[in-house]
Amino acid sequence: MQSDEVIWQVINQHFCSYKVKTPRQNFCRNENNVTGLCNRQSCPLASSRYATIREHNGILYLYMKTPERAHSPAKMWEKVKLSKNYAQALAQIDKELLYWPNFLQHKCKQRLTKITQYLIRMRKLKLKEDERPQLIGIKKKLERREANRERKAEAAARLEKSIEKELIERLKNKAYGDAPLNVNADVWQKVLDQDLEEAQDEESEEDENELEAEEEDENEFEHEFVSDLEDESDIEDVEDGFEWEEEDEEEEEQETEKQPKRKRARVEVEYEEEHDNTLQV
């Protein structure tokens, strides 16, 4: 039968692999220790009736050990999953440890509080790390190699395009005949399709030009000159006005013909000669 006192005397006075000695106090590294201290009440090895709280992947469990299962070490600890809600987890501890010592009940609740707090802290830090910008190392050699490969690939693609364009131009010009034998059928069909498209474009341009010419001719016939005079009386008044103007012009011409012509003034000129001292008039 297991004797807790004998086990504690051996652990306390001799050697324990979980004990950590310090000048002030001794600590215990056993994962089932509910306080982390090395003393008689907190030692899980020297207590046949013991309870503790443990965490696995963010889930809390209540572990309980009783003397009835001491004969089977594989089934010594009973594991109970606790709720994620803090208040419900405390209620579960009260229910499972109803007739247990008050020391274990109180320490299990303290351990539950501490583990819940550090789990909340871990979640907050994880969220901050996701929002925080991450530093990524730059591999200059890899980037230089990729840039060289891209440049060579672009040059090869440009060369292939130029060769394809030159071959298509030769096929269009029928440099190899009407139906060359060593030409791929897809390429030849592509050339024929381009010829058809060009012919259709030319026909459509000619049709558009003809339509534009017809529209211009129609627009020429649409122009008309309209008189500003609305009634026939207005037209007759304009004609009478023209007749009166012609009669006035004829009368003025007759008056100018009847007037006598004025005589021009007579002018006498005198001049002298050097050889003859005579004055001539």
C-alpha cells in the first residue's frame, strides 16, 4: 500500500529530480504541481489524493488523482475538460472537487485564473503580430538572376515575333508560291484570314466613301434661296422704285447735255533767247 509520508521523507531529505533549490525557497518542475512549490501539500508524488489544472492547445483540463486508482499507474489521473467560459469552468471545479480539501479547491481556481489570463494575452499578441508589418529579407542574387532570365525571355519572344512577322509577309507576297508545302496549315490559314479581313476592310471603306458622296449630293440640293418679301405688292413696289431711279438718271443726263460748254482761259507765254536780244511773243 502507498505511504505518502515515506515518499515525502525520501523526496525531502534525499534526492528528487523535479526539485530546484534556491537560497530562499525550493521549487518543483513537475507539470502536475498545482503551485510550483516544493512542499508537503503541493507535492503530487507524495499525495495520493491530488488535483491540478493543465492546458493543451488552448483547452483547459482538470486532472484528479485518487487512492483507489493507485494500483494502475496508466489510469491514475482522471481528466475532465473544462468549459471555455470562465464562470462555468469555476462551477465545474466546485462540482468535481465538492468533498476535497479546501487547499486544493482554492489552488485549482487560482491556477485556472492564471492560465486563462495568459491565454487571453497570447491571443492578443497573436493578433498584434498579424497586424504588424513583417520584415522580409531581400535576396539580391536571386532577384538579379530572375531579372536576367526575364530579359533573355523577352529578347527570345521578340525574335520569334519578328521571324513570324517576316514569314507572314513573305507568304502574303507569295514568295513561296500560292500553296507552299512545308508551311504549317494553321499559319497558312492565318495568312488567308488576314487577307480576307483586309479585303473586307477595303470594301467597307469604299462603301463608306460612296455613302458620304451621296450624302453630300443630297445636301447640295437641299439649299434654296428664299425672298425676304412676303407679298406680291412688296415686289411691285420694289420694281416701281427701280423705274423711278432710271427716269431720274435720264433727266440728269439731258440737263448736263443742254448746259453750254465753258471757254477755256487763254495763256500767253514769254521767253528770251541769249543770241538775240529781241523779245518774242
